[in-house]
Amino acid sequence: AGGTDDEIAAILRLTAWAMGGRAYGFVARHWSAHLGGLDVDAAYRGGVTRLADGVPLRLALMAVAAVHACCGDFPLLARAIPMAYESDVPEADLAEALARCRILSRRRASGLS
């Protein structure tokens, strides 16, 4: 793994944010009529971008996509993947991040943590 303290702090911020990301879907489903012109997708994108401060956006997007996948938050993963492509994250790098998530999920399920 590795990384500087600032990079690790940024990934930790992004991980915590991504784990709470279901709020975006909740707001879109239940509160959009009360919030006027709030663009929930733009709010999601802005959150990733702001919290990525200290780490390249491509790494931030791979981390967020992996967290969404590991948590089974597939609607959020569906938001993260196009953003990764738009930010020129190589498909092979994104696939590796998601594959690592799958490996970790299998290890946890089998008690191998």
C-alpha cells in the first residue's frame, strides 16, 4: 500500500464518506421535491472531488468505487464508474480496484479476514 500521511488521510475521508453515501439515494428518492433544484448527482460528484484533496482524483475515484462495491452499494457504484471514466481512470486500474474488493469480501465471508 504505502502513501504519504496526507494521501492516507484523504483515502480515509473518502472511505468514511463513501460508506455513508446511501444518503444521496435517500435524498433523491424522498426529499427531492422539498429541495428545489438540488442536483443530487452533482452533489455526489462535488463530494468526491472536494474530499479528494491531497490525493490524485483517479486514486480517489478507484477507492470510492471499491468501497461502494464492497458495501454492496451498486447504485452508488453506478455513479462512481462513469465519473472514473470521465476522469480518464484506466479501465484496467478500476477493474483491479474492484477485483481486490471482491477478494477481500470472499476472505471475510470465509472467516480469513
